[in-house]
Amino acid sequence: MTLYDPTRHPDVAPEDALMVVHRFIQRCDGWAENQEIPKRLERVRVTNDPKEAASLHAWVAYRSFLAHTLQELESGKLDRWFVGPDDEP
């Protein structure tokens, strides 16, 4: 059973929601840095396959996006996204 339930609308303080998202993004970044990128880099070294290089590039770009997102969360730029479920970003 998955934890995801689209019918749930829990009452979560915006500050708490932001911190949960921040932590999740940090975990995604850690996974990319410590698991995926080293694995992809080794595959590029061994195979010299352009598809593997493209996959490595995608993971590096993903990390760049995550870093940008964390900066925006930390600066308050995305605070309005956490105001309430009916508010649009």
C-alpha cells in the first residue's frame, strides 16, 4: 500500500510543509550525488556510450535544478506556494 492518498488534505502549517519539501529535496539530491551520478559516471568511463553520457548529463542537470529549488525555498521565494491548498503558485 502506498502512503499517497489524493483524497487527503491534511491541515499542515505552511512552515512545516516547506520543511518537509526541503528535506525531501535534500534526500533526492543526496541520492543523485551519492548513488546515481557515480554509477552513471562509471558507466560512461567503461562503455563510452553516448546514451550513458546523456543519462549522466540528465542527473547532473537534475542536481542543478534541485540546488536552485533549495535556494528558492530557503530565500522565501516559494513561500506563497505553501500558503494553502487552494492557492495557485
